[in-house]
Amino acid sequence: MKILLVEDDEQLADIVTASLKQQNYAVEVATDGQLGLEFAEAAPPDAMIVDVDLPTLDGIDLCKKMRSAGSHVPILLVTARDSETDKIIGLDAGADDYVTKPCSLKELSARLRALLRRGGTTSTPILSW
């Protein structure tokens, strides 16, 4: 499975990438939000891990652009912003999950597996009367 990691902290990106590769994920890294968007549009990954505070295009706007383009790729936001308001903004922007830094690699991996189990498609709700 291919994971797109959008993270501008090179050291953190290296640690997360190494951990994901040990779990047999193919990992592509983008160092800013605009580059992450371009990577995702060119070759949609199975899931994305996105920092919120990114250069050129922040993680919130990246989520909004992905969703407005019709993408259903699961997105996990990872950020130091930990207020309830920040979490609501991130989830309402289109993120599927929101994790605050610092977090363990084990938790990050478990949340990623949960997103991948759900898949990248959303079903239309059926209303019956």
C-alpha cells in the first residue's frame, strides 16, 4: 500500500518513513502542501498522513482541495495544534482522523491501519421510510 506523507520536518519525516517502510508500506514524502497536493493528484495514494503547519499550502487547505476535487483518499492529520476548535476545523475540512503531536509511532500506525480498513470510498447514505 502506498502512503503519502506530507511533512516539512525532515527529521520527523525520516523517522515516520522508516517506521512505515518496516511495516511494508511504500512511502512517498512531500515537504510542502502544494507538492503533496500535486503528488496526490498525479498518483493517488492509498492514504495520506498530513501535517497541518506546512509551507505553501497548509494541511487544512490541502484537505479542502482534495475533498472539493472529489478525492476519497483517507487523510490523517498530524499536528501540534491540540485545541478542540482545531480538531473540529481539521475534521470538517475533510480529514478522516486527527492526531496531536507528540504521538507514538505505534498509535500513528494503528490509526493508519484503521483508516485503511475503512477504505477510500464513501457510500451514499440510504434513507428509507
